[in-house]
Amino acid sequence: MKLSIDGHAVFATTGGTHFDPARPAMIFLHGAGFDRTTWRLQTRWFAHHGRSVLAVDFPGHGWSEGAPLDSIAAMADWTAKLIDEAGVKSAALVGHSMGALVALDCAARHGGKVRALGLCGVASEMPVHPEMLESAKANTLKVQELMTFWGIGNALHKGGMTAPGLWLRRESLAVLSGNKADVIYTDLAACNAYKDALARAASVKCPTVAVLGDGDLMTPLPKGKVLTAAIKGAVGVVVPNCGHFMMIERPDETLDALKAYV
């Protein structure tokens, strides 16, 4: 499905069904350096169970046009425009990592447009290792390898994917390597600079679930719990034997956590 925001084409997938604005809408937001394909195992279920789904590529990512946005706040404002462009009054936002910060910020500052939140792989702060930032700025392969190595849980480095034939590390590297030169650095720098998560959390008024991996090295579980506690009424679901990419590493558990709240 193609939309347009600020004069640039935006691409989103719909989970295999027609997007109907009359049904409850869900918008899925990917993490740094990734794209809409992150969510393909969850979007199909929701699209075939009463929701209208958009798994979107942020500007400059995947098939969407434009330059990558350089701050979480700018991405949140863009997401609010996306809700309007989709022709719905409000939507549940489900975000991963960077996308979770965007969803949080959007819900806090554009509350009337967000009916529920699903925050996956999220934390009260997301500092990025200087080595990763340096590699991303220089556009070297090292940042892709570090993001993949630290992002995937220990169990999945040894095999055992739920989805037959899916090699998570190789697929992650393939998606990351497809980015234009400045995209990964812009995303990581935006995450590193964002210090408003706890302040924004206090302003969130919609139902919220945080899906956290017990072996997440990118957004460690204790910091995920801190953010969850700062959102009134939020529920935290800890996925066992799971790293940062819970929607792919543990897709069934992630789906179960999300569908109970969004």
C-alpha cells in the first residue's frame, strides 16, 4: 500500500488483506536500520483477526522515499501524519526498539491519535556504543555485524529458529546491508540522543504492553522494566530465552503478549 507524507511516497504492507479504515487500525514501526519486514509474522495474524494493519517503512528505509528523519520526535510527528493519511481517527502503535521510542513519543504528544501501545525491545534510555556510532558514520560493515551479534539472543546464535528455514543472523545482515549510506547512523544517533522516554512515559494514557526479552543486550531488561513502571497501568511481559528481536526470535510469545492488549 502506498501513501504520501510531506510529498514523499510511503510504503506499507497490510498483512495480506485490504486496509479498511472502518476496522481498528494497527501501525507497526520498525527499529534502527530495519524495515517493515520485521513484522511479517505478527501482521498477518492481526490482519486476519479483525484489524486493519500497516507495517510501514520509515522515510529513507525499505521502499519509502525521502531522507531518514534525524530525531525520535520528528519520527513521532511523522507517525501522527501517517495516522491521518491512513484515514483513521486513531491507531494502536506497535514499535520495536527505535520504533518503540517513536510510538511512545507519539502517544505522549499526539494522545488523541493513539488508542493503544505495544512496545517491543524498549528501555528507559537507548545509548549506543561509540564503536557502533563510529562504524555507522563511516559506513563500514562492522556496525551491521555488531547490531546483529548483540541484537540476537544467545539461544538463536546456536540455531533453533521457530520459523523453518529462517536464518536470523543472515537475514538481519541482508536487511542492514541494503540501507543507503547515512541511514543506520542517522537512526542510531537519534536513539542515542533521545533522553525524553521517562518524561513522555508519564504522559501516556492509553493501554500499554511492553514485551521484553530476558537476554536482550541492546535494551536490557532492567531498563525496560523502569520504563514500563513509568507508564500508568502498563503491563510488562518478559519473554524467556530471548534477545532483542523478540518478534522474530519468539514470534508466538510476542504475538500472545500483543494480542491481549492491542
